Amino acid sequence: MARPRPEPMQVVKQRRDAALKAIVDGVPYIRFLNITFDRRGDELTGVLNFDDKLIGNPLLPALHGGVTAAFLEVTAVITLSWEHFFPRIESGEIDPEELFNADAVRFPKTVDFTVDYLRSGLPRDAYARAFVSRSGRRYASVRVEAWQDNHARPIAQATGHFLMPQPKVESE
Amino acid sequence: MVDKVEIARQFIEAIPHAKALGLKLTTIGDGEAEISMPYNADLVGDPRTGVIHGGAVFAALDTCCGAAVMSHPSAPGGTATIDLRINYMRAATPGQSIIAHATCYHITRNVAFVRATAMDEDQKLPVATAAGAFTVEGL
């Protein structure tokens, strides 16, 4: 009758933050761009921490369009991976510390990615949030947007298709 | 006469992010450009495979497309990306440079249309292809 007692908050937070950190810290390119993620429950916000090396037009100055695209793609892949792995991390099936050692853990692969540039990126931090429009067994479709000072004035938006990691076929 | 290729090279290679990626402009002129990006462990997307992240390939292709637009005889000067779509065909081979080649195949007063490919040493199948539209601006 009675539901099980919920886990203490620190336990839940520690596990989720460790899992996110393991996913993000494992990728050299994410460190190269200095992208971090804010987590509120299962919702992620990508943060592109500004640095001079991200500039594409020194005269304006403005963020490099390739950086904006990469930021959107990283946010899309991490959000998709997070939603994909979250239940297995929560159930204890995947140990977050072992994420990059485990052969069974694979990340979604980008099939295509289309970026609309809406405004030039100012030389300061940018934020991005991705929405998984559909996640099937083989393919996923993700929409993602990036903004700076004002969420209602996005600097870029993108959609992409991804090939989901396939479970290893058990050989008889 | 000043060497147009040399000016373009200095211009592209002075872009802070192009510098960070180690981009080198190899060819430019008449709406075509070629840029190489050397293999760099900092750009890896999955440490288990050593494959370069798609985002870095996107950045190289975007830079190359912009250079192709600026080199078109009808382009007055600057440009900015309106949209760019990339299809990823396969993982880039770890350890190999990526060569982006872009062609600005049509330009109007306001918009330039570009397509591009990214190759590694295997010339049979591109790593990625791209197609996009760019603005046409004075300098």
C-alpha cells in the first residue's frame, strides 16, 4: 500500500550530476569549446562560456557561425543522450563513472544538421536548449535553439536527425 | 599586383576561431575555396574512437563556404551565414586532416548559394557534405 520512501535529495542529485558530468567531461571537443550544462530535474540548458577564441568576425566582433552550430549540435546530442540514458542511470543499470569505459554505451550519431542563423552572436555567453521531437528505436529528430541576453530573441535555431545507438545483438 | 590568395589567407587565418581550429586556406578564387583542418586531439567527439566531433567539421565547412562567397567575382565584400545544412556520411578517420572544399555556385545582389564537401585522405566518400545560403554585404 505505502509507496517506498523517496531517496534523500543528496543521493538523487549526486547520482544525476555525476552522470551528466561523466557524459560532458568525457568529450574533448566539449571542453575545447568550454560548454557546460545546467540541470534542473531532467531539463538541461547548455552554456557556451565566452572566450576570445570563439570569435569569427573580429571587426564586429561576433561569435563564429561554426561555434554557434557546434554549440547547438553538442546541446542536441547531450540532451538526446541524457534522455536516452536517464532511465538506465536512474535504475542503476549504468554506473555513471563507467560511462566511457562501458562498450555497451554508445552515443547518438548525427545524420544531418540544419542551422538557421537569426542574429549575430555577441561576444558573451550563450545558452541553448534542445527539444527531442521524436525519439524512435533507430532515428531521433531534435530541435534546438540558442539565445544570449533575451530568450525571446534567439541567435540561432537548428534541427537535426540522429541515429540512435543500437543495442548489441546477442549472438547465439 | 597584390596576391589575392595571400590576402585572403591572412584574412581567414586571422579569425580567432579559425586559428583555434588550426585552419589553413590552401586555395581560393572565383567562388571556390579549400581549407584544411589538421587532426587535433582537442576536437575529438568520442575519446574511445578518436573521431573528430561533427561540430568541428561544421565549423571548418562554414568558414570555407564564407571564404568561397567572398572570393566570388560578383561579391562586394563581406558575408554571413543565413543557413547551412550538413549531412554526415561517415566518421572522419582519426589522425588525418580534414579538407573542406566549397563552391559558391550562384550569387544574386542579396544572397549567395554554396555547396561544400569535407574529405579526409580517403577520396572516395566524403566525410560530410553541406549546402547553404549566405548574405551578400559590402565590407
